[in-house]
Amino acid sequence: MTETAPSTDSALPKIDPRILRSRRMLMDALVRLLAQKPFEEISIQEIADEATLNRATFYLHYPDKGSLLKAMAGARFRDLVDRRGLSFNSCEGGLRAIALGVCDYLAASPGCPGALAKMPLEDSIIAVVEDIFREGSAERPAAPGIDPELVFTTAAWAIFGAARLWLDMRERISAEEMADKIEAIVLPMLMHATQR
């Protein structure tokens, strides 16, 4: 399930505020529980109890706790992106900001860095980064013969993978330095894939 906020655009579906509130309560409950114990030791019943909701309500929104974790990670990363005002309307600078956002998000995630390696966060964060690239692609269409979706996915995985490597470094450099390194590697690929 993709977490979407209510929209003022009539073309986009609006989500009932009660649904959004229940999802937020479940996500907040999971965050609190992750501060106490590893993800694999948390049960769906514990999440529901912590959220003061019943188990059936949990299953109305998520098929399993992994789906809740992915939705929570995606929503938290989107919040970070919105707070930082990250957008991708220019390769230069925008890519660095996105890389810095991923580093910041991973560093601030519950249970980092040890428990993070066991959490399936990739799907949610990478999907958000791909969406940022899609939004920015209107400014720079793909070069002939280039599949933009392949480029977006490759760039998003490269950013996430490099940020994950950074998180595990013994002698970790600053997030800003890592964002510069990620930009230096990924930017040429994006530039090559767009029309000049």
C-alpha cells in the first residue's frame, strides 16, 4: 500500500481522515516498539495494542508487519523530503540533496545501524526517490533509446546502496561528504541519459 495524503486536486483520490489516522497510529506504535526491541521480535498484536487499535483494524490496513514497516519508512522519508524541500528539477545540486536526504534518513532510523540491515526499507525509500526523479524528468526528457524508468531505478538503487554502505562504515565520513561522492558517481549516468 502506498501512503498518500489527501489532495486538493479533484483528479486524485481522497483518503478518509479516519484511515489516515489509523495508519499513523500503527506507524507511530511501530516506531515506539522498535525503540524497545528488534523488528523480528515485534508481533502484530503488540503493534495493535500499542496503537490502541484491535488486530482486525491492523489487517484492514496492512497484510503483515513488513508492509507496515515499508509504509512507515516511505511515509517518514517523504516527510523528510518535504521538510527539506527536496526536489529534482536540476541534476546538479538536486541529486546531492536527495543523496543527503537518504543518508540523513538512514542515520535517523530506529535501531540503526545494526537492526537497519535486517529491515526491508529498500522498497519504500527507493520508490520515493524514483518518484522524485519522475517529477523532475519533465524538465529533462530522456535521450533517444534510453528507458527513463530503468535510469530512475538504477539511480535510486545506487543512491540507497551507497548511503547504506556509508551507514556501515567504521570511520564514517560526514553525510555531506558522502552526498558529494554519491553525486559524483550518479550524476554522469543521469546526464548521459537525458537529452542535451
